[in-house]
Amino acid sequence: MTIPLRTFRRGIHPPANKFTKDAPLEQFPTPERVFISLSQHIGAPAKPVVAVGDHVDEGQLIGEANGFVSANVFSSVSGIVKSICTLPTANGGEAQHVEIENDYLYTKRTLPPIKNPTKDDIIKRVKDAGIVGMGGATFPTHVKLMPKDKIDTLIINGAECEPYITCDYRLFMEEADTILKGTELLLTALGIDRAYIGIEANKPLAIKHLAEIVPENVAVMRLKAKYPQGAEKQLIYATTHRIVPTGELPAKVGCVVCNAHTAYSIAKAVYEGEPCYKRAMTVSGGGVKKIGNFWVRNGVQYQYIYDVCRGNKSEEITRKVVSGGPMMGFAQASLTPACTKGSSCLLFMTDKEFNMNPTTPCISCGKCIINCPMSLVPREIEKAIEKDDVETTFKMGVLNCIECGACSYSCPAKRPLVQAMRLAKKEIKTRGIK
């Protein structure tokens, strides 16, 4: 069943730049050493369960979840543990990493495949396999599958509204059956029978393919190509017309949202016993010759990806490296960080691909207000935080900001509006304002 075009209020239309949409997924080579982060998820970092000198197999547990909101971490190669070290992460922080020397034998460990899994079987396997939100949020999925509120709707997020990113699209084109198996497992785990797959209308081949194979209890929702269509609250409104209250989670309105890649990973974990240690990833941008969609193992450093993909292009033309999409991703200070479960995209951008204009004073055009999908007033929040008036930013609803970047993208003065929002939220938390 296919339902007509849906969308949410406001938003923007940046150039799609989906240059890799027709590039099939292919295996990315693996370096001599990988550096696997023990903090690839929201929540407490995993606790290392291996020591220097240990031999590990591909798929072997190397980091054990350290709390309810945490996730197991697995080796992506077989080889020898060389160190447990602290390295920078893509989001600007630091984390413990397990350094493994690859023996290129890829001796593999898997979990026992499950036939006819029950609700409890699925939730336990999702937890044991270390599955998190693969769209980039990296929230441990087993926690989502145990909501306190009554759930009646599952939404599979296939919007992929960020420019450049096409890895989920390729999964729909190449692994739709597996995604649907994962969707059915999620329905069983939640004890419900209705699901929507939200996918933007600029992916007509994927929509057509899905519409031909989905079961009757799963509806393909054609969404207007608009940013940030894939944000949870916007996706829920577009598919169900429900509004998630301030400070609440989707479960409050009876919804659970999971990324398409997450559904794929759940099916692989349940039916094939494969833990979560590799993922589909888009590499793009004018700074590299080889762009495409790749299966990349956790722990592959960005420097190695650049070296493989740069080709004969000069290093000087890459002016910015972004982990994630250009709207919500993180600009990189170095290429030391390594791929994780949440690494959906890596962009090597030239100066023609991002705005290098200097920041100038606000001209009160109101574009940031008009385009904000959360109906905030970014310019006034920025003014307040510049005066250290944190209380006012709280009253203005800054905690509702989803940091999508629509305000900064729209601003002709190139004000650092998203950074102001992040600072305000940090100060609210630090000062305990409620």
C-alpha cells in the first residue's frame, strides 16, 4: 500500500547532491590496524573485556555494555590487541579505543541464529548484538524496545534528508527484504502490528520497489523532499500527524522510530547471528576521486579512507572534512577519528561545496524564524546567550531545538546560530535551570 505525499511544517530545501545514489554498495578495504571506540553510542562507554596481547576474532566481544543505556562493542577484524588507548572521536570528544592489528584471516564468531524468535528473544538479541540507532543518533535500540508508554505505531526512518548521504537508499535498493524482516522483528518486539516506512519522494525507485513487496500491515509513506524530514518529531508528524510534547520522547504519542539500517542490522543479528561491527557508509565530496557507498568496518580511521579514495586529487583542494551530513555532521580537526556504528557518511569538501563567507551582524530578515521546524526564534536566543541570559533562552524553548542547522543555512549573515543553541542547552544543564 502506498499513501500520498506527506510532510511537516516549515523546513528548507538545500541541494540534494546525491551524487552516489546509483553506486552499489561495495566492500571497503581494511587497514593493517583498526581503532575501535568503546563509546559508539549514547550512554555509558563499554567496558573493555580484552587485554593487550589477546588474540580476537571478527565478531568477538571486546567491550561490554556498562549499564542499561550502553551497548556491547565487537571486533571488526581478527588479530592481536596492541593497545587500549584514548583517541579523539568524530564529535570532538575523546574515548577509549581498542587497537587491533589485523591478521587478514577474518576468523569469525557469531551468535546462535534464532528461529521463530519471541518478543523477549528479539530484545535480548538486539542488546547482545550491540545494535544502536544507525541513522547517527546511536541510542541503544534495546532501550527503545522497552518503552513505558503504550505503543501502537512503528516508523522506519528511510527519509535520508541530509544532502550527499545515500547509504540507506542503497540498502532499500539492494537489501529491502532484509529491512522488511527487521521491521517484522521490531513489530514483534513491540507487540504491535502496524508500521510505516517513511521515505522521501526523490527516491522513486526505492518507493516503487518497496510498494511491490511490503506486507499489508506495512505502509510506504511518500514524504516531501524537504529538510529535516528525517528528524524524529518531523517524521512522526508527517506520517501520523501526532505532535510529540516538549521534553517528551516519541513513545509519549505511541510511536517508536527506528532507522532503516537499524532494521537491517536487527534481521542480520537475529537470523544470522551477526553482531553490529560494520555498516553501510557514503563517501563523497569534491576532494576525493573515488566516491560511493561502502561496507566499512568499525575502527577504520578517516585518514585511511581518505588515502584510499583521494586518487590523484591534490590534498590542498580538500578544505573541510565532515563526519556525517553537511547539515548536522561534525567538521573534523584531524583524520585520526575512526568509523563507528553511527558513521553514515564522510565528506571531503572543496571550497566550492560550503559557504566561506564571513559572519556579519544580523540583518533581522527573519529567515531563521520562518524556516525553523520547531517554531523557535533563533536570532533572539543567540542574542540572549551572548548576554549570558540563560534563563531567557530556556523560556524561549531552546531545549526544543533539534540542532538541524536550518537556521544557520538560511541566515544570509552566516550567524553561528546552531552553536548558540548548543551553548544555551549546555549552560541550562550546567546551571540546573528548570
